Amino acid sequence: MTEPIVMYKDVHKSFGDVSVLRGIDLDIKPGEKVAVIGPSGSGKTTIIRMLMTLEQPTSGSIIVDGKNLWQMEKGGQLVPANEKHLREVRGDIGMVFQHFNLFPHMTILENCMTAPVQVKKEDKATAKKHSIEMLEKVGLGDKLDNYPSQLSGGQKQRVAMARALVMRPKIMLFDEVTSALDPELVGEVLEVIRDIAKEGEMAMVLVTHEMDFALDVADRVLFLDNGVIAEQGPPSQVLEHSENERLQSFLHRFRK
Amino acid sequence: MDAIVEVFPVLVKGVEITIKVLLASIVLGYLMAFIAGFCRLSNNIILRKITGFYVEVFRGTSLIVQLFWLYYALPILFGIEIGSDFWAGVLAISLNYGAYMSEIVRSSILSVAKGQTEAATALNMSRFQRMRLVIFPQAVRMMLPEFGNYLILMLKSTSLVSLIGMTDILYYGDILRSSDLSQAPTVYLLVLVFYFIIALPLIWLTKKMESASKKGVASQ
């Protein structure tokens, strides 16, 4: 029985008066691939944004590798985490965004090697070597000196993945990474994720609308509805044999 | 033609002061713009309020009155001596334009897409690293075209220092005119030409800044 690398304990999140998440309990094991599906507005993205420290939970706690993410101990009491604490705990987490969020003023190579050099203090030569290897792996070894504006959406998203991967995270978060892409570019991005997933060591949380992809890659699928995890289990069970009516009608809309 | 030959060398004597005041005002003005711009974005509410007050006061009152305050009123009221007419002039111009340009600094930084901060956070950058490596380089590109315009405005404002007795181009022009009113058209035509010639490199620089700013800016 391995310790979970991420634990959500009764996590709630409201934006103003709107309650988005109403009690999330979730354990993710090292290396586990979890797909999160659900109608829009169900809070899927919020779940991973809280783990990336982009959104603060209203209540509850998130434990990463045994450390409390949003609270820290000070004089024997738990107080809200400061920037330093957040940086210590989120170092093993990486994220890929729906809208890529590449740095437009940097070349592709600089996009990848800036964080290893500046944040992890790797020496430049090593960081450059790793970045080039990673960019070659995602099929963009010939675009090193291009700027993001010169790439297609699919290429941008692959750069974004390389940029996250060179930080060697233990947990990778994918926030609807194919939603902003033209249909014909979705395949190349999913292919890269599939390759990463096969290597196995990283835990992955994928918020996605690609059901077939979830079925293929995930160890476990969560169906989020109305701010709670309404159903979860192995993909074949959740996607094909669930009796949850809301889930069935949700899936039905996708399968048309 | 004779008149021009007569007027020209007199006006040239003022060029040095005009350019000195301009250069000092540019350096101090930009410095002020960045300091005030960042202060207005600070988490510290007192700092934000104080800077906000400074910006509104200097934007909301006239530059020439500010100049007179620094030069004439402050020494009498508070015994604060700026030290020289040069520094009074430079301070008035740079505090005034610094207030305007701080708004450019602030709004440019705020207009960098939020996703950029989030991506930098996801790479575990600190607050300072996010600003230095990701936000600021993009914000500066947005500031450049506006900054260029203010360069030219600052040049034109330097002519106000003649009113506190500084011997700039306009000062010599006024002297010539007061000794012989019939020369006024020639004198002020040449004064215009002088300012325009000094503005030429600034206009050129502004165009450079504009084209530089078009490269590598977020478009999502």
C-alpha cells in the first residue's frame, strides 16, 4: 500500500456566493492517471487549479507528498501558507493549460529552459541539453529558435508540455489541453500525452472532454457533478457500465 | 536674411540648457514613472494611497504652477531650497511627467494576460521572478510607444524653464524680441525650427520603439 502523493480532504471552494466544490475527498497514488470529466461549470478545472496554487480552497486541506499545501505551522498553529511555503510544496507539480500560456517574448528553447535555470538553479548547459531533448521528444527539435507566434496551436501545446516536463514534476495537471485546438490538431497532442503516460512514473490528472482518450489512458475516471465526485472507478466501468443517470445523460451528449 | 544671421547665434547659446534640462528630466521622469507605477501595484495599502495622491495632484494641476511652487513658494513656506533653478526645472518636469507615465507603467503591467502569471506560477517561479522574467519584459513592450510620445512632450515642456530665468532657447528668443519687436516673427520662427530639430531624433526613437514593441507581444 503506497502512500498517496496527493490527498484532498473535504475541500470546498466558493467564488463569492457561488459554491463550486462542495466537499471533495480524493487520493491520488504516485504514478496514477486520473481523468476528470463532467459538465462545464462542475468544478473540474477548479480541482486542479487549487493543487497548482492558482486558486485557494475556501475550506478543507490538500496534502502533497505528506505536506499541507495551503496551511503551514507557525508557533504550533496552522496558518494560511505564505509564498515561500507554497513554493516549497508545489515544486513537484507541473501544469499544462487550455490556452497554452507560452511566454511570447521568449523563443521555444527559452520557454523551456528558463525555469530550470532560474528556479531549479541548474547550470545553463545542462538545462539547455535537457530542454532540447524534451523538445525533440515532442517533435519540435527543429523549432528551437522560433517564437510561439510562429507555431500552430498543436505545436504550442506540445511546447507547453515540454516546458512543464523539463521541471521533472511528480504530478502533472492537464487542464482541457485540447479544447482550444482545431480538431485536426487534437491527435498530435493526445499522442504526446499518451507517450508520457506510458513512461508511468508521473501521476497525471487530466481534465478532459475526450472520452475515448480517457478510457485509453486513465487508471481511474472521476465524474464531477454539482461540486462533488458523483461517480468514480476504472474507465471501462464509469464510461460504459455506470447506472448514474446524470452521468449517462452527460455521456450520451458526447456519444451522439 | 540678415535677421536670421543675427538671431541664430544668440539662440544657439540656449541649446545647451534646453538639452541638459531635457536629458535630466527624461532620466528622472522615467525613474519616477517606474517607482510610482510599481508602488501603485504594491500590496501595501499606505504606499498605494500615497502614490495615488502624488499622481492625482501632479496630473491635476498645471506644470507651470508646479514649477513656480518648487522655485518660489517652497523656499519661502518651508525653507526648502531646491538648490538651483536647474534642479527646480528638472524636478517639476520629471515629477509631472513621472505621474503621467506611472499610469502607463501600471496599466501595461496589469494588461499582461493573467495566463502568463499562472504559467510562471506553475513553473514555481517566485513573485519577483514572475515579474522580472515574464510580466515586465512583456509590459515594457507595451509601454514603449507611449513613452516615446512623452519624450517629445517633455522636450516641449522644457521651454517653461525660461520663466524661472533659465537661459534656454526660448529665453534668448524672448530677449531678442524685447529688444526689437519687429524681429519677433524671425525669432519665433527660428525658435520653432530649433525645437523641431531637437525633436527629430526623439521622433525617430519613438518610431523605433513602436516597431520594437510589435515584436513578441502576447496575442492569444
